[in-house]
Amino acid sequence: MIKYYIACVLFFFVFSCSNIEFVLENNSQTNPLKNKTILLINKNVDERFARELYAFFGNKDVYEYILEVKFLEKKENKVIKNNQVAEKIKYSLEVDYGLFYKSNECKIYEKKVVSNFTFTPKSAGYNFGSDRAFDNLYENSITQNINNFVGNLLINKSCLE
């Protein structure tokens, strides 16, 4: 009788584990430009933005696409106190992306992506917590900007033929 129960439990265990899907095995790449793109970045680009671009797209010697990036940061004081100190600052990161195909240098995609965030400084001098919060907001805005570009990517293949 005990052998019967052990056999039934073993049967149900094997049967219930038969449809397990391993998520890590399914390596679907969400970025079609990863390790296929060389980056052309203008000189006045923020270091954090350039680092995030290289992390997102890679930089290989053998490439299929050329990504030209123009970066512009705008800073606007939204709330100003009586002593002319900014209480709330709005940052706007504007990035012009131009994607070219390597062989015939035709522009296959062009997009301007703008991402915004506001920051409230906590003190006039150095404040570790406030500076870390600003860095976190800035990096999240950069990541959102790049993800918006890649998420809306439609490659025009008319000039490739």
C-alpha cells in the first residue's frame, strides 16, 4: 500500500513539473541595434548620457548601423523665492537620433525624443542626499529617453534596396 502511495505521489510530481518553462533560456533580444551600431556623439554631451548609450548599444568594430546623436539639456527655474533662489528646477533632455545604414549611408530612421523631470534642491550647498536624488532622476530620464527611441524604432528599408 505504501508503495502505491509513493508511486502516485511520484507520478503526480513528474506530471505537474512537465510544463515548466525556463524564462532565462528564451533569450529574445529587445534591442535590435545591440552590438551592431557605432555611435557618433557630439562633443558637449553629458558623460552620464554617453555612458548609458554605450551600455545600451555597445560599440563594436564590425557594425551595420551608424547612430548619430545630438544632445541638448535645458534647465529652467520654475519656482523662485524672494531672494532669487530656485526652489524647483525643470530639466528637459532633448536628443536628436539619426540612424544610418553603413553600406550606402542612407538615413533609415530619425527621431527627436524629449524627456523631462523636475528637481527640488534641498540646500544651497553640498547635500549628499539631494545630489544622489538628482543623479537618480537624471539617469532614469536618460534611460527613459533611450528606451523611447528604441521602442518606437521603425527601420525604413526603402533605401536599402
